[in-house]
Amino acid sequence: MSQLEPPTGAPRRVLLTGALAAAGGALVAGRASAEPEAAHVPEDLARLLRRVDPGRIEATVRRLVSFGTRHTLSAQDDPARGIGAARDWLLAELRGYGGRLQVTAQSYVQPPGPRIPSPTTITNVVATLPGTVTPNRTYVVSGHYDSRVTDVMNATADAPGADDDASGVAVAVELARVLAAHEPAATIVLTAVAGEEQGLYGSRYQAARYKAAGVDVQGMFTNDIVGSSTAEDGTRDARTVRLFVEGVPTAETPAQGDVRRAVGGENDSPTRQLARHVLAATRGARGAAEVRPVWRRDRYLRGGDHIGYLEQGFPALRFTEPAEDFAHQHQDVRVENGKRYGDLPEFCDFDYIARVARANLAAVWSLANAPGTLTGVKILTANLSNDTELVWNRGPEPGIGGYEVVWRETSAPDWTHVIPVGNVTGARVAMSKDNVFFGVRAVDRRGLRGPVAFPVPQS
């Protein structure tokens, strides 16, 4: 989906409701037009993309590796080695960027549990860039700064964790540096979490805290293993990043499952809509990695920090390099049969990490400055009809210029057509809801479009 004004296409009858209905409710001709393939990149975003520096990213990765191990159970009070030293460096580095960043240490004591033998303090490092228009609407970009070796309980051996996941932390840190002085409309959080390798503890705590505080997290990206462009077989892809995207929501209730099974929508969860927006926002972003969506929550036998957010009902995605080399993950540092094992900086591609950082930047900046995802989007089903009537709540942003109904064939992977309907809160479209899928999104006066909201039936 593009940020460009859609081109004129074939006319399609649309009856506007809500604000225009009060003014007469005339039957008007809307435009059903194909979605453009390319997106316009605003100049403010283009400037930000140019500031992403592979050299700074490399310096962040190497500094994190220099602490020897960052295992969650390693020393927290040693100034040179262990997770405590890494924590303190991250806090100082982020605070040094100044600007509007609010940098905090989010700490709690994790009780004993799987991979946590005794009560352990876990600290997430959080840099918040407050929104100026809708500050409660929040987007999170994350990496995890803890590391491990072959034995997940070995807290003393060298565990450099360059790719997994100093690379993801470097993405979040670089975005914090680039954005520190800027004023997005919605809040952006750049965070380095801990406890991932022991069971996603830090991110689960963070997501639960946002939920309890009523924070409207409309999107979360974890960057986990985004450091290498070279696969296990030696092939190289320096331009692609995978984006793992769940379909059926992790937090779906039985009632929501009944509705989905009745009317469809397995490919239309809030997370899938977020991913479609990411694809549009990164398309045309100079120097950004090309995003390859993978329609599953994560890889086989693996998991990441987005899962804790999905468990709270927040839309969340995972960025991961195109093909992994497992000799350089979760491995003791060693040479065996002439092959070097271990997650070392020498196996990272820092220009590639910069491409991933630009993809994250394009996505989060677009989301934070466009209107948010609409609420109360419903498809009215009280009467049998070959028309489709949609209603929605007006978006809270003061700069909204109107709304668009989008649609596609049920077998299509992405939205294919758009119908501008004006600054209203409902529309009747001369198409059958039985045959296609519909969605609704807000458009601001600059032409920036928010993510699509998929309607639920209301009888």
C-alpha cells in the first residue's frame, strides 16, 4: 500500500454515510483504483535514511562483544565484563544522544523458573521518543542484548553474541541516535531487552507493563539475528531481510475464533495489516533492505521477543536475516576440524545491518507520522444485500483528511483496490461482502495513510 494518492480508475458506486449523510446522503461515484506499486518517500524520511551509519553500527556491535559475555545470569556489578557492564554502557550511550530521548532502566526481579535457577534482576534499556500529537499511540523497535553459548546455562564462558543479538540492538541504538532530536506524531520506543535467551523474560515483562498502563502499542518490531548476509552454505544475499508475521492471532479469544472461522480473515490479523504497511513504507526507501514477508509467527523450533507482545494482543513482527549460519549462533567459540565456530563480529556484515536499520526506520517513521489504525471498524450484516455497508470510528488525529475503503479478492495476498470515500464514518459500496475482503484506513491531509483495519461483522 502506497503513500501516494491513488490514480483514477474505473468508477464504482459508493453511498457515503456519517458526516455526509447528515448533509444529504447523496449517491455518489467513488473511484475503485489499483494500488500503486511504488511509494513516494517524503524528504524528511529520505534525510533520516541518509544518516544511518554502518560504521557506528559496527562500533556498537564490537562494544557489546567486548564485554565477554552478556548472559542473563552473568555478573551485574562488574564494570568490564558481563551483562551489567553492557547494560550500563547502553544506558550511557543512549543518554549521550540527548535530544528528546527519555532513557530509563526498566528493572524487575524474575523469580526462579525455566533457565532461571534463582531470583535474578532483569533490566531492559528503554529510550522513548514521545509523540507530539497522539503520544499514547506507540511503536516499539527492539533487540535483545543478552547472549549465550551452547549450554544455555553457562554464564561464565565467552558468549560474544555479535549476530544474536548485538546486531538487533545496534539497529535500535542507531535509530535512537538518528531520531533523538525529532518530533514524531506518535511515540517511538527504541529498546534493548534482556532475558531473551532464557525465555523471552524481559520483553514479556515490558509488553505486560505497557498493557497494564493502557499504552496503545500499535506496532512492535524485534530485530533478532539481523547481522549476516552469508548463509551456512556460503551463498550471500545482502539485500533481503525476512519479516515473520503471524496469521491467526496468538491472543485470539474463542469468540473471535468462531467469527474468523465463519467469515474468514486468517490472513487479516492486525499483525498481517501491520506487515502490509511495512512493505509499502519500505518500498522505495533508498538503501533499505528489501522486506520478504514470511506468513508464520517465527521459524521452526525458535521464538523471539515479538511473542510477548503478541501474547498481550499487540501487533508484532520479527526481522531476521535471509538465511542463517547456525555455526555462528548459540555456539561455544572454538575451531573444530578447521571450521571456526562462535558468534563473532568477523561473521557480521555491517553494511547489511545498516540496510536492515533503514528498513526499520522507514517503517516506524511512516507509522508514527501517519494516522493510526482505526477502531470500531464493522461490516453490517443485519440484512441480506448485494451491497456492503461499512462503519468506523473517526480517528483521533486532528490532521485526518479522509478515509479509504480497500478491497481485494479473498485469494489475493495484499489489498489491490482503493475507494476514497471522503471525511465520513461509513460507506455503502456496490459490491458483495460475500465475494471479497474489505478494509478501511485513514488518510491525513498530506496524503500519508495509516494501516488498514479489517472489519468485524455486526448484525
